[in-house]
Amino acid sequence: MDVAQAQAFKVPLTDAEQDQVQLAAAVAGKTVDEFMRDAVLDAAHDPFLKALEQAATTIAARAQDDRIQHDYAG
């Protein structure tokens, strides 16, 4: 089995943001790294985000189709 390796996820955080992440991780019973990993993966698999991306793609395709139709009409 191949295992993909990603580069370390590094984001500059303010002190207040670091405190928030540490508190949230502690409440979740996870290390900060585990918490951040889970948060990133959850966001990547968010069905709402996927729906928004699909909607944007659909709207862009329809807009392109409309431009083509209008070019022929003119």
C-alpha cells in the first residue's frame, strides 16, 4: 500500500489564535497537531463546500453557454 506524505501544515497564528487552538484541542482531548489535522481534513471533506464548488462550476458553465448563444444572436 502506498502512503502519501504531505508537507507539514504550517500557518502563522497570532498568540490569541494559538491560545484558541490549544484550548479547543484540549477540550477535544487531542494534541494541537491532531486537532489541526482533523480540522483541515474536515474542511476538505465538507459537503457544503463541495456543493458550493459544484454550484460555482455550474454557474460558470452556464454563463459561458449564455455568452456563446448571445454571440450567435448578435
